[in-house]
Amino acid sequence: MFKWFDRYIFNHVGRTIQRYAIISLIVDILVCVISAFVVLADSILLWLLILVCGIGYALIFAFPIYAFGQLVEDIHQTQENTSRKDANIDELPEL
């Protein structure tokens, strides 16, 4: 079981974090829209307030999580690119 986690979850942590951020954003927006339609019968102003604040909340909290996942993925890719056997980092490249 640990091999499955190692292969599919822990090997690509950055992508997994990005997927969870997207899923979280979609769920937050759906909950916001459903909540807004439940309140629609009471007041249009309250409906608009819930819709705007809910979508803003979802975006504000999804962007940093997605950005952190992108950062982790970029660092992992940089580590893979610099740890290759054929890469000689002591020599300067030809211009």
C-alpha cells in the first residue's frame, strides 16, 4: 500500500496540491451558488452579497494553495534536472 502512495501521491506532490486546490475552488463555488439560491427568496441584495463574497472567498483561498503546489512542482523539476548523471555543473556552457 505504501508503494501506491509513493508512486501516485508522494511522487507528484505539487500536482496533487494543485488538483486539491481546483477541487476546493469548485466545491466552494458550488456551495456559494446553492446558498445564494436558497436565500434568493428573501432578498436580492443578500443573494448578490452571498454570491460575490462567496466567489471572492473561494478565489482568495484557492490561489495561494495552487501557487504553493506550482512552487513545489517547479522545485521538484529543478531538482530532477540538476541531479542527472550527465549534467556537469562545473563547466560553463559554450556561447
